[in-house]
Amino acid sequence: MSIGFSSYSGQIIAKPQILKAATFKHHINSFNQNDEEIYKQHFTNKESWRFLKENIPFFECPDKELEKTYYFRWWTYRKHIKKTPEGFIVTEFLPDVPWAGKYNSINAPAGHQIYEGRWLQDQTYLEEYINFWFKEGSTIREYSTWIADAIYQFCLVKGDFSLAIKLLPKLKENFIRWENKNKHTSGLFWSNDDRDGMEVSVSGNGLRPTLNSYMYGDALAISKLAALAGDLGLEIEFREKAKELRHLILRKLWDPKVDFFKVIPLESKDDNINFWSFDDLHKHNVREQIGFIPWYFNIPGSEYSIAWQLLVSTDGFYAPYGPTTTERTHPEFQISYDGHECQWNGPSWPYATSQTLTGLANLLNNEPNPYISNKHYFDLLKIYSNSHRRKNNTGEILPWIDENLNPFTGDWISRTRLKSWHNNTWSLSKGGIERGKDYNHSTFCDLIISGLIGIRPQDDLTLIINPLLPENSWDYFCLDNILVHNSIITVLYDKNGDRYKRGTGLKVFVDGKEVASSPIIERLTVKL
């Protein structure tokens, strides 16, 4: 590997092979200049460029708004790296909020945070954060999340599973505790929509695609880790758990009349189901964006891909500022500025958009389908990017990420509500001033890296590069400084060969050496 310089933690960091880091410093300077740095954690704005220069993959493309959002999201992610007496953690909110756990930790977005942070070169931060969740006093089951799956994906990028294998007994214990608390007699998992972090949903509590998909992902990850650890009994046990859960999700949560995964509403885990049907659910019979979550974990086969046509239909979830959380034609769909500030009955949530686009990338990588294409992924990603904006008091458009947004206007709903919540100002009981500013509850950079550019490490230690960029969309792009298995990966496309002077077409470099190429944008496989 090409050696560069030492990071904050002392780890040796490699330099990008093609792109020059300084080319992108203007983005960071602009973010710093326009930022009101209300809450400071370990890496302040003053230190932001050094941290980012040392740690992130660099990305260049002709769409400068997309490029800006990419660097903005790394810039905001850096803000959430927090040093605690028990090591580094990654926070969801910058201000302390009353419902958080130790050190202002919240486990709900941990899966997203690990998927995003796995691409940082200095892996100290994520390793300590992962370990934190299994220490005494953490609240790993306060909300549903996909912690074992995320840890497995982190190790897959790193090429070293020792951390996950060390945590294997605790991952198993976490799974069993979920079973003891939330498993229904049907074999599916019951969850409260609020504990999924999805308050005021139309479907409500019940057997939801959320926790059931997360538990499938975790069971499969535990099985794979057990195999790596040489524990055949544990491998088989959790492989069977995953197999049975997949069977139940496909059989019980899929509504064949409308071709979509839905919630079976139940107020309590102990409620019985006498007749499995969606017909008598009345207002709770609803298609919600969570119906795409099974694809996040590659649960459905090709025969279920018809569901995705709703994502790009205005009769379904399509909206100009991001997918709605409830199908737009349902009578309970609403965009409300009354009641709870965080509603999941219509507004667009970056948390959900991240899950959906990750699932869509999986679908497009796995098999062709007649319902949705690379172009749809690209267009939805650009919509998501463009939603990362807010107009300030002087009319200037600034990069911004917050909680939920109005899918038709781009207004950040909770911010609009909270800034006058109590006596026409912010309420401390709700988290105080600018609670949702720089909110770390979703992914974006991972959608560029593993989705659009298609860097996808495999279980067999190969690396698939499968860009989802539609044909003739860009004349060039480059993603550089991607640390995979302790090697620096560079992927570039140069239509005419004059941008990067490395020839024409799609090219993959490992530590500066070209290892694969194609005259067109297509799937390539590299052995690491």
C-alpha cells in the first residue's frame, strides 16, 4: 500500500492515487464559513479539513451539486465523532437530548452510521463505537437496528473479522434477548412503531417489515461469523433462524393482492392472529416505504420486484423532494404541521430514503427486472442530494441535513415546528436550539460509494465494481482513496481519456496499479 502520513490516532494513512485532495478543500471552506457551530465535539470545524483529508474517499463528477452534498455529508459526519471515557462513539444529535442514553448515544441509526463510517481510513472510531454498544450501560435494544449485519459489512470492507468474531457471543446474546422480548407466536417479530423510530405511522404497532428484516440480517451475519470462527453448531443454528424468518416474511408480510410488503397490525406481542389477511385492516391496510426494507438484506427474489414500480409513481411514493413514507393515495396520508413534530405518515425521512436506495442498489446488482432501472436510482439519488438544502434568512441556499422534510416543498418540518415550540422559541425538553441541524440519522456517502459507483466487497474476498450510472450520463467520474482490505482502490471513468490521462473507459486501480478495465461502464470483478 502507498504510505502517506499519520492520522490523529497515529494510524498510517494512504494518499489518493489520482485525485488531489486540495482540489476539494473549497467545499469544506465554504461549509465552515457558512456554519453556525453551536455544538462542538471531538473534531471542530477548525480541524475538519485535516480530518477529512486523512480519512475520506475523494469523489469527483460533473454534477457539482451531487459532489457538494457528498462532501457536506462527510463534513457533518465528522461532527458526530465524540470522544467519551469509554472511547469514541458516533452521535445522532449534536445537542444532548433527554431520550438519549449514555453520552447522548442512540442506537436507532447505528446501522446507518456504521455503513457510512466503514469507508473512513482510520477505523479506530468505528471499532470503538461498535465495542461501545456491547459494554455495560449501553442501550443497544432501546430501538430496533441491524447491528450484527452492519458490523459484518464493516469487517467486509476492512478484510479483518477479528472484531466481529470477538463480539460473536454478545451478538448472539443480543439476538436472543430480542427473541425473548419481541418474538410473536407466529415466529415473526412484533415491534412498536415508535421503537422502530417511526412514530405516528399509519400501520402502527405489529409484525412489521422493519424489525423482521433487521433480525434476518443479523441472523445471517451471525451465521457467517460463526462459520469464520469455526463454530459449526452456531452457524447452523443461525442459518436456520435466518431461513425460517425469510420464509415467514415472504409468506406472511407480502400482500399478493397489491404486490407489497405490509405490516400486520397488533397492539401487543401477545395478541393472537386468527386469520391472516390484509383485507380487514381498514385504515391500517397501507403500503408504506418500510415495505422496501426487505431488499436492504436481499430477502426477496425476483418475483417480488414488481413492488418497486410504486417508488417512482405519484400514486405511490414519488415526490419532488424525496420518497414519502406512506403511499400518497392512502386516506391517512398527510403532511402535518400539527401534533408530534416527527411523523411517519407522509413526510420524507432521510433515514428511510437511505434504506430504500440501499435496497434498490441491491436489487439492481442482483438481477434485471422490468420495473425499475439504474436511471431511476440515479434520479432518486439526485433528488435526495438536492433535498439537502435550506434557504437562510437572507435567501441564500445552504447545504443542510435535518430530520423530516416536506416532500413537496423541501421544508424541514420538525425544524419549522421546533423553532417556535415553546414561547415562540426552541424548547429544551425537545433538545434545544437547532436540535436537528447536521442530523446523523441516515447515509449518503455510502450510497455514492457502494451504490452509484458500485464498490461492493464480497464474502469470497473479491471486489465487485458495478456502477449504477446510466449510459451517457457523465463523461467522467473518479472515486479515489477507498481503503478496502488495506489497499487503496481507485475507480474512474473517462469517456475521452483526456480528464485523467489514464486511457478511455472504466478503470480500476489497486494501490495505483491498473487491475481491471472496460471500454464501457459495466460490472468488473477484482481479486484482492
